[in-house]
Amino acid sequence: MKVAVVKYNAGNIQSVRIALERLGLIPQVTDDPLVITRADKVIFPGVGEASSAMAYLKARALDKLLLDLKMPVLGICLGLQLMCQHSDENNTECLGLFDSWVRRFPPQKKVPHMGWNTITNLKGPLFKNIADRSYVYFVHSYFAERTKAASAMTDYIVDFSSALEKDNYFAVQFHPEKSGPVGEKILKNFLRIIPAIDIIDGKCVRLSEGDFNRKKIYDEDPVNVALRFQQAGVTHLHLVDLDGAQQKRIINHAILEKIASKTDLQIDFGGGIQSTTDLKAAFDYGAHQITAGSIAVRDEAMVLSWLEEYGSKKIILGADSKEGKIAVSGWQEVTDIDLHRFLYKYVDRGIRTAICTDVTKDGLLQGSNLNMYRAIKQKLPQLFLIASGGVTSINEIESLDQIGVNGVIIGKALYEGLIEIEDLKDYLC
């Protein structure tokens, strides 16, 4: 996931960057419009003074850019205030994304409002699984007035809007990066749901427990499936060339190329990538990322060379396992390599993102291996962990979220109608 943190003449930006890195993300702190518009998520943080901050944004045309963004945007502290209509701080006209005015606290108590306080009347995806009256950390002298866009309220001298939400814009007055487990959960509510398309003979299929003799065809045209996903609001796709995984070379490159040319989906592609030639071909045909699975077992040096050349944003580790041992070649072979040791080794050498599938769960619609994912996150909290295999319900997605999983791949449950794509809108990036 590409996350841009807007850089301008405000403080606290680096602490937000560090908090995101703790979650396994690699944010770009930037004022480059091209980088910002190409991000999947944008965070607009800051501590400082409103008028000078707005002047900086206007001088670089970042004010207009922020107004036109289509991806989810999160304002933090000063970011929230600048997203409102007007601030009393030096009589500043702001961006006007929210219909609230920013006022200075009256002097009945100590100003600034500094320390822990509660958030109440919570609503919206930012606060999924956050308890009402949770404590978060504030430092501010100005506040956003109550408005219909409020997704959280706080009482300090007056009731004020401590969080706002409208369309793809979100904002919080408090500092999630300083708010302990609650703040971390709010940042993690940017959970990524990724539909999967597996291809055999050019068709969209699903296997049961990785068994090629137990396949079910769901659509003759994977391109149409990808288009339906995009129309429903999906932005990422996990595309697997199962023929390629068996034959140890990319087979369904034409499908990858068609999906990349006919949609705007961010595609991570796996299956059959066994050489640098395969890797370059996948990127040439339109993949944004590749998943190194079997090759990461067979040729560690090659995968490390890809990491060095392309970076950890482009290379995802595929760690598929059966009873705790790594499985390769489209899950047809089970090695004696321990899953956790395999992950440790690659994280230590620069991998930031891994897709982990329990082969015994995949395609059976009997639930995912929560214990496996919990153990991985406990031991490797810095890893951006994507769960795959067996997910059957929204409740299960929430359970994965609660144990710290950063993303979920869903396949058969979508095709069988156990989960509707419309039910995932709060989880889509």
C-alpha cells in the first residue's frame, strides 16, 4: 500500500511516519503532487499555526490538490483544523472540506488542552471496534465546532468535534500516533481487503486445499471479474497464475496485461515467477507488485537481489504453509522449512510485506487460521501481514483486524456469495 504523508511547514510529521512504520507501512513524506496523487492513502498531519500553514500550502498549490483527492485522506491535529471552513487563529480562511469553524478555547481552564481525554458518539470506519469513551491524546488551543460531519465528540470547556468525516475525507483533532493501542487501532482501520483471481486455462477458478483436481470454475473471463471488482470500489487485486505455478514460468501473461490495461487496479501478481526475466515480464505486463513464493525457497540470493534493485514496495513474500511447513510449486510440494523461521529470515533482510496462506484452510470455507496469524504478529509486529485462505464472513475479517493483521485476501467466499462486495466498503482502501 502506498501511503503519502503531506510535508509542509508544520511539526509532528516525523512521529506520524514512525507510527506508520511500526505498522509495517513505508510512507513517503512528500510535498510532490505527483507522489501524493498516486498514493493509495494520504495523511495530512501537523502541529503549528494556521495562517502560515495555509500560506505554505497555497504557495505550492497543495491547497487545490488536497481538495481534489479521491483516495482516503486523514487529517491529524492542525490537519483537521485546516480542513475546516475558517480558523480564528489569525483570521485564516481554510480548505473548506468540512462545514465547521475553528475557535479558540475560552480561558475557563488551562489552554492548551493537553493530555488524555475521551472520545464519544463514535461513528464511521475510523472507529470500528473502538469503544465509546476511549482515551486519546490531545495537544491544541483551537477546536472545531460541533457539526453534522462529526464522527467523534470530546468535552473540554465546551463540546467540540474531535473527529470529522465526509466522503473520502477523515480528520481527528487528537494524535493517534501518541494515543497508545487505541490510536494504533485507528491507524490500522485503514485495513486493506484484496479480492483474489486465480487463473487456470485462462479462466477464473478456485481450488480446495491447493488441489488442482478439486477446482471450480467461476467465470470464463477473469477480465470481467476484475472490472466488476473495480466498479464495486476495489482498488487492489491479488492475481495468481496457477498454470505458471505448476509449470514454473509465467503462462497467463495475456490475462495480466488485459486486466492492467482495462482497469486501474493495483495488481500484485504471483505464480510462475522463477527468474529475473519472469519478474521483468510481470512488471512489463502491468503488475505493480510481484509475490515471490517458491522462488524465495529455491533461490534466496535472487530474491534478495530483486529486493535490492526494486525495493520492498515492489516485492511481496509469499509464505504458504501446511501444518507449519512452507509449501511450494502451487502447493504441490511441502518442504521441511519452518514458516516462522522463513519469515524471520526475510524480514531481517528487508521484506516488509508477506502474504501468508494456510493451505489446509484455503477454499474450504471453514474459517482462517487465526492462531497462526496471531503468532506471526506477536513475533513480527513490524511485518505488513496479509492473511489468505478460508475467510468466510465479515466477523472473521474483524477478528483478523483485532489481532493485528494488516490486510485480507478473499476469494471463494466472494464467488460463493458468503460475503458481498458491498459489505466490504468500509474495509476497502
